[in-house]
Amino acid sequence: MRVRAKPLVGVVTLLALVGVLGVVVVVNTLAGNLQLPRLGPACTVKADGEVTLDTVQMANAATIAAVGVRRGMPEQAVVIALATAFQESKLENLDDGDRDSVGLFQQRPSQGWGTVEQIKDPRYAAGKFYSGLKKVKGWQEMRVTDAAQKVQRSAYPEAYEKWADESRVLAAALTGRATGAVECTVSGTPAVRGAEAATTLLASLKLDWGKKLPSTAPAARAAGLTVEVANANIGWRYAHWLVSHASATGLERVRFGDLEWHAPEGKWQPVTDGSGSVTSQVVAEVFS
């Protein structure tokens, strides 16, 4: 017996079309009330260019930049470190890699970079990279890929250069040279709340910034903290770091100057509560 397939295909197509139309009707009916899952990267960085990352990548990039600033390295060093981590791990703290390589920079215990546990600490790994870079004579004048290769000794010495533009965008924002440049949308249930979140936030700040961290105090309005800063450049350095780490620290709101970032919207917006512009403090509030 011969079966005719075309009518069956037509019925399936029609049912699929009805299903799609049903979803459209539901979305339109519930406009403003239905929150669909966010697709794609949650963070956008704009500073003479644009880079999109997920929250894990963003937090790792911010830590790499913080370690560089804490060590007194110039912005170009941060660019080189970020380009290296982009190429080696896509800014993810990997558990494995080529041979015994691990971590953000795919450093190898067998080559003297440290133990697996040490290299898996992003702050340690970034510090080891900057130490290696500092030993390279004339690295400041080199192309990004040439300076990175002197440290990494990769089988693909030209590979780092393709990440140079993205790394310059990130470095401009994370060293504080750009204003309101890091925007991350954090939705869903906070990882931590209240006093626990405030404690987690302060601990993370101290781990990344160490003795470079200015004085801090509890936030005046809600659970959180304030960071005393000397100028706008330093202020944006910390404001961008806070937003970059918001997903894991229960951060709800960051305010600096006349701008404010709020987790669900993920955008820097003008402050509207009449409190005025405060450029001596970065204020961070966590979810209660």
C-alpha cells in the first residue's frame, strides 16, 4: 500500500503555525506582565567600542583588571592580560586544557606557574601573568600579541592580537577611564541577600583590591557599603567592578555621581530622588 505523505506534512505545518500564533497572542495579551527568559550575554561594555559578555566572564575580566591596577600596572598591561585570557580561556576559569593547563590563563603547574589550586584562583593567576609581563623588556611598545607571547610562549603566537580591540574596550571601562560603561542585567532570585550579601560583597572587594581598596563603611539607606574615592576615575573603577560582580554578590543597586545602576534593568540612569551628585562615594546596596 502506498502512503501519501504530503497531507500529513501539511497538517504538521499547520499545527506548528497555530502554536506560534498562540504564543504571539499570549505575549501580546500579557504585554508588560510576562518576563521571558533573557537570551544571550547579560553584560554590555561600551567605551569607544562595544563588548558583550556573560556574568561569569565579566566578573573574571573585572578581577583581572583590579589585580593589574592594584599592582600599579598601566592600562596597556590590563589590555594585554585581558587579550591573553580571552584567547586562552574565553575569560572562563577552566578546570583543564592542553596537557596540564588550567585556569583563566591556561598556566601549567609543570612549568612552574604554581599548584593547580593556586592557578585556579583568578587573582593568583592574574598576578603571575603580570609578574611575567613585567619581566619582558620593552613590553609597553610591543603589539599586544607579541607581549602576550613573551609571557605565554604559545604554539599560536599571533592568536592574541584578534582580542586586542575587545580588551581595549574592557580596560578603558574597568580602569575607570570611561563613565557608566559596564551594564549588567541581573534577574531572578539573588544569590545572597541582606547582611550575608553585604559581607560577601566586602570580602570580594578586599580579595581583588587588597590594600588599594579605599576606606569603606556600611551603606546609609540599606544593607551594603560605601567606598570613599578621591576622584571620578577611581569612582568609576569601583562602580564598574561592583556591577561586574553583581550576579554573585546579591547586589541590587550602585550609585556614583549623578548616575545609578539597578540590577533588574541593568542600565545606568540619572539619579531622580533629588539627592544630588555625590562624587566622593560609590554606594552599593544589596537585596534585602
